[in-house]
Amino acid sequence: MTMMQDVLQSEGTAAVGVVQSREELGILKGPGRAAAIWQRPSSPDFQRWIETLNPKNLPSARLVLRPQNVMETLSELCTAAQTPEGEHRQHLINDISALAEVFCEFMSAPYVRLRLDLVTSNACRKFHIDALTARLVCTYRGTGTQYGLSADGAEPSQVFTVPTGAPILLRGTLWPEKPASGLLHRSPPIEGSGETRLVLVLDPIFDLEEER
């Protein structure tokens, strides 16, 4: 089941939409769609666990991996961070691994650049479009990614926030459909709030030569 969340129109560009799906992210390939949000049922127990965990016990990394190696690598990262063992830790590992596989299949990419960032400042606070084909972002802890439409590159007049735990798949400037959508996004400004976000970012890697 899919539905349009925000149909955004910009003069001089194609109509762009942010679509929501309860089943999959392939709807991003539809015409005039700049981003897709995967609506997923959240687990209150998992959310309480990850929101109250000491940030020093949250895994973080920046790696390039084959999707089938993500689960083992995440297990090692959690062990290194002394993430408490149990069903919630395993859920986090399983979910990130599953998203990496889905994303690589969607993008037909043999590798994924995986970033698992702990964010406490206003990182990437300026609205922008990524200079790549597409990017998947999922905030597991804290405030989700923000987005809005801009006709001229200025800050959007209306800003929306992706729900915590919901992956958003965003088209970048290298997406083949033209013209560019004008949909911008940013990390939410949280500096000074005491908030710690745990953010997963997945980028497609088609050739390891890109990393050299």
C-alpha cells in the first residue's frame, strides 16, 4: 500500500513528491518522485532501549562492504562498543543488515558505503541535495532527517521531519531523471539540546575504484 504524503510543486521544474510506502522503497522509481519514506511499525520497547542507552555503547563506523558482510561487521562493532547483548541489539544488527541488502538490490550495487554516525551537533545543518545517485538515511535514535522543497536553492519555507526509525530514500543530483527535483534535506539542528542521534547512511558503490 502506498500513498502520497506531500505533493510539492516548484515553478520551472518537474512536479516532485515525497511518497510513503508500508511495503517497499521501489516506488522511488516512479515519475516525479524525489524521495520515498518506508512506514514501518515501531517497537516501543526497542525505542526505549536505544534512546536510554549510554551513547558510548552505541556502534559507529564508516565502511565500504558487500551487503552480505554487513551483519557480521555490525556484530563486531557492537561488541567493540560494548553494546548490551540481547534482543534489542540483535534487532538493530538485523535491521541495518536488511536495509543494506534491500538498498543494494534496489540500486543494483555490489557494495555499500555504510555510515553509522553518532551526532550531537548541527552536522549537515544546511539544506542540500547529495551529489550521488541516491542515498538511504534511517535515524534510529533522536530526531529524524528534515526536508522541504526549494525553487531556487534557498531554505524551504515548509520543513517536514522523517519519523524516527523510518528509512527515507532520497534521489541525488546524479539520478538520471531530469530536471532536478529541488527537494532539499538536512540534519536537524540539535546543538546544545543534549540530544544524541544515531543515524544510518547508505550510499551505493558500483566499483571499488571509486574509493581510491
